[in-house]
Amino acid sequence: MACCGNCFCCQCCCREGETRTPEELAILGEIQVEEDEILPRKDYESLDYDRCISEPYMEILEGMNSKKTKKYEAVRWMMMFAIGVTVGLVGLFVDFFVRLFSQIKFTLVGDSIEKCSDKGCLPLSLLELLAFNMTFVFIASVLVLIEPVAAGSGIPEIKSYLNGVKIPGIVRLRTFLCKAAGVLFSVAGGLFVGKEGPMIHSGAIVGAGLPQFQSITFKRIKFDFPYFRSDRDKRDFVSAGAAAGVAAAFGAPIGGTLFSLEEGCSFWNQGLTWKVLFCSMSATFTLNFFRSGINFNKWGSFQLPGLLNFGEFKCSDGDKNCHLWTAVDLAFFVLMGVVGGLLGALFNCMNKSLAKYRIRHIHPKAKFIRVLESLLVAMVTTVVIFAASILLGECRELSSPTTHNTTLSGSEDINSTIRQFFCTNKTYNDMATLFFNPQEAAIHQLFHQDGTFSPVTLSVFFLLYFLLACWTYGLSVPSGLFVPSLLCGAAFGRLVANILKVKLGMDIYSGTFALIGAAAFLGGVVRMTISLTVILIESTNEITYGLPIMITLMVAKWTGDFFNKGIYDIHIELRGVPLLEWETEAEMDKLTASDIMEPNLTYVYPHTRVQSLVSILRTTVYHAFPVVTENRQNERDFMKGNILVSNNIHFKKSSVVSRAGEQRRRCQSMKSYPSSELRNVCDEQNAAVEPAEEGEDLLQQMLERRYAPYPNLYPDQSPSEEWTMEERFRPLTFHGLILRSQLVNLLIRGVCYAENQSSAAQPRLSYEEMTEDYPRYPDIHDLDLALLNPRMIVDVTPYMNPCPYTVSPNTHISQVFNLFRTMGLRHLPVVNAVGEIVGIITRHNLTHEFLVAKLRQHCITI
């Protein structure tokens, strides 16, 4: 049984001795697919990190000297600095308005509650809080309707982009505006979300757009800036922008650099590391400079490094027996890591089920339904906060401020954020202190408040926060997950500290256990290790916490990985993004490149008529085409019995019928061409060829017709369904790859020559002209066909990539995977020992799901 299908659409024809695609095996039931499994979508394009070493590019290199090279490098460093400064200013903008709106809301509602506690008008206070929160959330949700990609944290999308997947609209200016404005209303609206994740997305957008000096959203923003016009440069700047976003959010430039390395990039080099670190430092100190000046009125001082700062962990000066942690505490940290991993796995499982429900039942409906869902969550969250603070809080004794906990991220001391709802002097309402404050202030309370929080309060707070944060993540509002996870975990850690202190009488530092609890839960949810360890160390300014944080995160990750993936990987999977992991499983080496490649190729000749190029581009969805010539000598050798060259027949035999369907679509496209000459091409070809009998032995037919001359195909025609087997499977020598965007660009600019001319008469395009329309190249359907002469010939050799990376058909999958991922490739041709192209590999051929299906198919065949 067999099927032949191309990499974008499955067209199946079953014959004995051939093989089926993984998708068709699943349909036939030969592969058991989980009921809720979402396979990677094939409409996602790949970015091209590999350079196209074409003649225009080589002309640029030949014109480069040491002075120009240094100038180019200086411009790149200036862009890194500009990205860092811009990201810092964006963080300042978001932080300023979040604080402003939150302060207005909590001040007015807090005063109302204090007054109504005597007058009995608490429902009025609840209505005031609902009015604030639902108004802010409504604005945030409407902004997401304007640009749906702005929803969520953006980290899954940026991780996918850095992995090499092009997600439409992810780095556009409109997305940036909706994200930056939306997140401040989401946070101020009382939802259990953070602004740190959206800061990473915003930083990536700044990195992608600033060096381009143009905007698709606002078309008037366009400057003549010829630098950095490729996916390679753009991905480097997106890496720097994402790292700068982390650095601005947490005051952690080193952690930001490691975040881009660990969570995103499939490529890396020493020069990029240094530039990304410089960009992260620029963002951190820009934000630090302005926040310190605004909050303390001391311009030039650097006291507030990030949007989220954990404060200083330090024992009281008079307490000589106090210690931050001891070796004995490590055992408890390991146990907390296990529990954090379990809780994180539960959180991810519940959120995945919610996300699937939204995909099936909410997203297909009218857009305003998403707004209503956001308002519903805001209303429930507000009511829960209000009721829990009023009804479930306990009055606890207020501690006197000490030297180590006097300041938060602003100018107030830690006791200024306590809430005394219905409590007498020198006592405070512990539940209201956690719920009726910004999340950063609540984290500071759990880390540094010497006063105790009752175990019941911590348990109820953790449970409510866990459930509401899980429900909230995935709404159609900009939302981060770092701060809610840290706050939820800090409550868990403080609960453990209370039990150890009160019940077991142990002498421990409660803030340390709150920090470890926060790390355990966050690690269990996001499954980050290296970068998260460094981020937390930089946020605490305490290097001695390095070992316990690292151990806790490792244990939490191992425990959570036993049950499911991290939250960002889950949402990437739900979107069907073809993400490539770090490496393949060892058993995948049972497969070779010939087992997974796409043998049904659409190719062009070095000199091809305009009519053929238009036909190919209008009837296929491929983004690259091999440039080939016929190898007559190899075919004669094959007819004499050379088995080596017969690989083409083995790899291409399955493409006969699907190619016939492809040619029918081409003929339909040709008939819409304005030229009557091209309209009649298909009819002439169909009338001239008689179909072969189905029962005929194809190989025998080739042998009997080995002396028949080839039709005049070079350069007049593209591959046709009327070719005989001899014509169809002739050896094709591989010369290079040319992209769809390049072919369309050549046609639009009229780069061709007449039959009676030499190819030297063809106009030449410079590298700047070839990349002028980046990143939004024109489409073939934008081409005015009436302006083209279909008999003109295009010489594609100056613009193709003559030396792309290639692999042998017998190359093992691990080698193919490492080459494709490490070099950031978009297409990987499979070329045999005599230089013939026999297939091509794309990202979709290397996804885990595709490889697993192919491996099962391989085992069935054996």
C-alpha cells in the first residue's frame, strides 16, 4: 500500500510496493493518534538563517574592505544599544502607568472600605472595585481584538520565532502598541497576570523593527536604510530584544542573555553573546536610571534595577543566631522542589484543558464572546478578592520595620502596604494585605514581612490564587505568568516555613523558604533551569542562594517533566507550531534522510521561460525550488546497468500521479494568462501525447524506449504530466536553490532576455534591489501578466544559492536534525553520490510527530 503526498498538501495514490505518509497511516488506523492530539500545522513558514551566497551578495562582499566592515559592525553595535535603551523606556512607561492606575484604585477603594466598615456600605465599595477592574480589563480585551497576536505573554510565539518559525504578525508595530498598552490595563484591572512576560515580547518586537527603519502598519515610516535586510540579521536582533525584555523585567542582564540562549535560539555564536549581553545591560541601566530618579529624586543613582526586585535578604543586625539557610535546609528544599513540580504539572494540565476548550468552543464564535469571557473572569476575581479579604482574613500583630526590609521597589517601606481592614491598631489583616495590593508588594510581604501569616490564610490564598491564575492565563488579554507563579509559590513556601517554625520549632529564615517555594512552583510551571536560576539570583542580589535555587529548579523540572511539558511548550503545541527540540531521540537513527525527505520535487532549469515560472509559482505553494539540469551521460550509464544512478527512480517513482494532478492545476493557470500562445500550451500538449496503458511495466517501457530522443524541454517547458517514465525520471544534476520571493522579484522587475539574445543581455539586480521589499515580498498574484512576454527567458543562476547545505540519502536522522537546527535552515536538499537531487527536507519533515510516524511506518515495513 502506498501514498504519495507533498509537504503541504496530501494527495494520495495507492499502489503496491510504495509507502504511505504518516498522515495517511493515521487516517487508516495503522497509527494510533490520541483523540486530542494536535499535529503541527503545515501552513507555518520557516525563517532562513542560512545566507544566500548569490552573485549580488558576492558583489557586496567584494566591495567590502576593513573600513566598511568596521562601519557595518559599528552600526550593529549602535542598533543593540538603541534596542536596549528603547526596551528600558518601554518598561518605564508600563511600570509608571500600572503603578498610577493601581494606586488610584486601591486608594479610593481602600478608603471606601475603611469608611463603610462603620457605616455598613461595603456593597458600594465592591461596586467601585468592580467598576475599576472591569473597565480596565475591557480596554485590554478590546486591544487584543485589534491585534489577536497580542494576547497572552508572547513567550511561546517568540520562542517559536527564535526556533526558526515565522508566525504572522508576531513582530509588527501594531502588535507592540496593543501589547504594551494592553498589559498595563490587564495588570491594573486586578487580573492575576504579570507584566514581565509581555515585556519580553515587547522587547523582541523592538529588536525586530527598530533596525529596519520601516513599518508595515504605518507605511509612511520608511527610511532608506539598506542594512540588516535578512532573516539572519532580524533573528539576531529579536534575540537581543527578548533578552533586553527579561533584563528590564527582572534587572537581570545575564539571566536575559541566558534566557535567549536556553528558551529560544537554535543558533548561537560568541559574537552574538557579547552583543546580546550589551543590549541587556543597556536596557537594565536605562530603566534603573529613570526609575531611581523618579522614585527617589536622585538622578544618577542606580537603586531600582528591574520592574520586579525581590529586595535584600538579610538577617536583623541584632540577631546573631539568624542564618539565611543551612545544609540541613537543603533536604526540605528538595522536597519543596518535588511538590513544586507536581503542582506545576497540575497547573499545566488544567490550563491545557482550558485552552483546548477555548479553541473548540470560544474562539470559533464571534469575537465579542472573548471579551465577555475576560469580563467574567475579572468579575469573579474581583468578588473573590473582596470577599476573601473581608471575610477570611485574620488580624496579626504588626512587626516593627528593620534595617533589612525598609524599602520596596518604590520609596515606601514594607509596612506601608499592609491593610488593616477591620483590625485594631498595631494589627493588620493578613489576607487583605496579600490580596489588596499589587502583586509585587504581596511578594515583598511574603519575602520580608517579619509578622506572621496564619497557615489558614496562606492555604486559602494559595488555593484561590492557583485556580484563578490557571483560569486567567489564556484569556484574550496581554498577560504574563512569571509574577503570578512567583506569588503563588511564595505563599506555598511561607506556609512550609510556618509549619517548620511553629509546629516543629525549627530556627529558620521564613523569607528563604518563601523564595524557594516561588522558585519551585515557577520551575514546575515553565520548566526553565539555567536562565531562571540566574534570573532569581540577580533579582535577590544574594549569590549564596545559587545552590538551593539551582537544586530546587532541577528537581521541580524533573518531577514535572515526568507528567507533561512546560506551559510555554504546551501552548506552542496547541497552536500547531512545528517546533524543533534540541535533539532527536536515539532510536530515530533507524531512519535516514531518504526515509523522511519529500521526493515529489518541483524544479526549475537555469534558463527557464517566463510562462513556466508563472505556471510553477501560481500552482504550487513551495517556497524554494531546486535549480537542475539533465544529466544525459548518467542516464546512458543507467541504461547500461549502473545501479547507483537508479536512485532517482527509487525516490521519485511515488510522485507520478500527484505530479499529474499538479500539472492539471498548472494548465488551468496557464489558460488564464492573457497571451493566447500560453493559453493553448496545455491543449497542444494533451493532443500530442497518448497515455500509456496502466498495466504496462514502466521499467520495461523505459528500456524499450531508451533510444527515443528527448522532447525539446530546455528551456521551453516545465515538468509535465505527459512525460513518459524515461523523461520523468531522468537524472537531474543539482546546481542550487532559488526562493519563491526571488523568482517573483525577478518577474516583477522584468529580469529576462529574448530567445535571440545572449543571457548577458539580461538586466542585473543589485543585492539592495533584491532585498528592498523585505520582509513583505510581493506575491505572484500581484504580478501584471499582461506586461510579460511568455516566451522570454529568465536566467536564474546569478540569484540562486549555488552552495546550500546538502545531505546524502543515507545520512542518519540525528545528523540531518543537528545540521538543520543548528544552521537555522529552511530547506535541506538530499543529493546522491553523483550530484543528483533526489528529495528535499523541510522543518515539517523533522518534527517529533512526523519522525515518530515515519519510525512506526519503518518498523511495519521491516
